[in-house]
Amino acid sequence: MITVNLPTRKSTGKIADAPRFRLPGWAMAAALLFIALAVAPVGGSLTRLFFAAGCIGVGWYAWRQSPESHLQAVLALLCFTPFVRRVVDYYAGFDGIGVMLIGPLATMLVPLPRLIPLLDGRSNPLENGRAPLTLVVICIAYAAFIALFKGAWLDAFSSALKWIAPLLYAMILIETGDRKRLLDAAARVFEILLPIMGLYGMYQYVNPPGWDRYWLDFAKTVTAGLPLPYEIRVFSTLNGPASFATFTAIGILIVSFLRPPLLATLAALPAGLALILSQYRTAWLSLALSIAFCCLFSSTRTRSAFILALLFLGGLVAMTIPSFNDALIARLETFSQGTQDGSFQERLQEFVTLWESPQSSLLGVGFTEGDPGAAGTMPVDGMLIACWLTMGIVIGIFCLSAFIWAGAGMALKAFGNPDPGSVVLGGLGCGYLLQMPLANISSGELGFIFWTFVAISSLNRQAP
């Protein structure tokens, strides 16, 4: 008897289509970014609205594929939207509000309906790693209420959105994600993003493009140096040296441990050189501490030694380039200054100013104009200052404790399950703990990169 294989049919009666090729989420994000760049010279301010709407479309498309594809899309948008924003501003005029920066936040919130089942009254908001996230959400609601009480409606909305969008996205990942797949997706997309960001960052240091100089003139930020060759602190495609250096340090750590050595080296070398040129010491120390943590475990010890040797070699290469070494030597010398370091003195002065200010009450000032997450404003250094200023001493301590709880939890879980992925997440947790007294990691892109990996670390589900 001859057996004939007939085409399968769906319940609709039509012959089942062959699997269709779909672009990954990061590729759709890249397409949107390229289109926005192409239409910027002629589209003017309408480009901003087109981009914001496109981010929602990219988020919807990527989420239909998988949480991993959506994560890659959000990472790509966060890393390159500030660059596209500067190009658009260069042609259409400076936008102090930063409308285009809302796009990645909207992308994060596309899968928000997945949290609706948690509102059934039977779900415990403190289970499955959600406890520190829930505590911070309560603190955000308090700070927003204080701002609304003072009549700062716009500040309450914009700042609360920057704080809460990363938290909600982390909760979504906890409900839908798979730890191994999400880590692999992050490593793969960073493998693409890092060399682009690194090469552009080195070019920016040598010859800042017109849109970068234009943005520095209008943004009134004091942390990115001067808009002149060899006088700028590299911020590459992101919104400032702190954001760029933090994303780059985390990307280097993930790619170096979770991708093949050759590909990881090709991705990490240009990014590492640009990281050095950012002159952001907090990220340097955070990366060093994360790698040192990975040295404690046999599953990552050999790779840790290789990464340290590679970073040391990259530093030596940078020191041999005459155009680079003056700024680097001056920055490295600050480590020996101790309490005489200018940045250390500024941080101490922030505590003194806040303590002597009439705003240093138990209530805090809420999300007001001085919020460190607002675009173009001088940042408040450290989570302690940010929580104290925004929420007051009592609520601020609760909020800060939740951040410490989340970061320490990442590190401790590595000891119970010392596979490479868990160890790398533990290293990230140690790096976050170091950053908390020195940098504000609560909102926007920095809040996203923190809470996303906190959520991934809390997942118990793993792909087979």
C-alpha cells in the first residue's frame, strides 16, 4: 500500500501556511530608528510624534513574538533613542521636554494587560520575587501624591512614569518570562549593540558630531564635558555618560560570560575603550566588583581571568594613544585623592544642603521640578539622596531598603545555584549595591536595566 502525505488543514478549511519569516524585535526597533533618522531633515517636529507611535507598534509586534523579542526591542530603543532625539532636535529645534524619550517607556507598557490577572484579589503581591517591586510602587504612589498636593501635575505624571514603567515591566517579566531565554536574548542583543555604541563613542570623543554639540549647548548638563574634540566625556548614543557607561558595563559583563569568547571579544573591545573615555568611575568600579564576584565561582573563574586580562590590555592600549591618555591619567589620579576628590566633596555637600534645607522634612518634596530623573536637569547623586529628597526620611528609607533587598537578593541566589547565568546576575547585583550610594538607578533607562535583571534573577522557570 502506498502512503501519500497530504497537506494539513486548519479548522478554517484552508491549507496550513508554511512558517513565515519574522524579523526579531530588535530589528524592528532598528528599522524604526533608521526611518526616523531618514525623515528627520524634512519631517521636523512631526518626526517626534511618528517615532512615539512607532515605538508602540514595535512593542506590539515584538510582544506577539515572545517576551525575549520584546526585551531586545526595548533595549535597542533605550540605547539609540537619545541619539535619534539629538538628530531630530538638530533639524527641528531643541525639545526640552524630550517627547521622543517617552517612546521606549510606551514600548515597555505595551504588554501591561498581562498584569490584569494579578488584580483578582487572590494573588499575593509579595510572592515570586515581587515584594521589593511592590514596596517601591507604594513609595512612588506616595511621592506622586505629594507632587499632586503641591499642584505639580506635570512633574507628578512624568517622573512617576519614569519610575514606575520599569517596575511594571519587571512584574510582567516575572509573570511571563523564562530566565535562561531572557538572559540569552539580552546577551545576543548586547552583542550587536555594544560595538556600535563603542565605535560611535570613540568617534564622538575625537570629533563630536554637530547634533551632539548642539544638544550639549542647549541641555545645560555639566557632566558631559565640553562639546569640543578630546574635551567631551563620551555618552555615545545614550543621554549622558552615566547612562552610557552603566549600560556598557552591564553589556560587557553579560556578553563576556554568556557568549562565545571570540564574538564577546569583538563586541567588548570597542565598547570597553568607549567606557574608559566616558570617565564615569562608578561604572568602572561596578564592573570590576561584578567580575571579582564571578571569580569566586568555579563555573566562571576562568572566564573572569580572561576578561580581566582583556580589560587590562584595552586600558593599556588607550593609555598609549596621546589623545586619550591625558584625560585618563587625570581621572585615574582621582582614586588616590580619597576624601579630597571633587566628586566626593560634592556628594557630601548634597547631604549638608539637604539637611539644612527647609525641604528636608519627614514628608519629602515629591516628584517636583528638582527630580533627578527630569531631562536636562542636574542629577542628584546616589539613591540615598534621591529617596530622601523625593520621599522624606521615613518613606525614603523604605524605598532604599527595597532597592538594597533586590540587589542583595541577586547576589545571594548565586550561592544557591552557581551556574554561569546565576553567577553573572549575582555579579550584577553586587555592582548595583556599589552604585546605590553613588548614582541614581531608580528611573528611566537606569531603572529599567536594574529592575529587568532583578526580575530575571527572581525567575525559577528555565528553558529545557
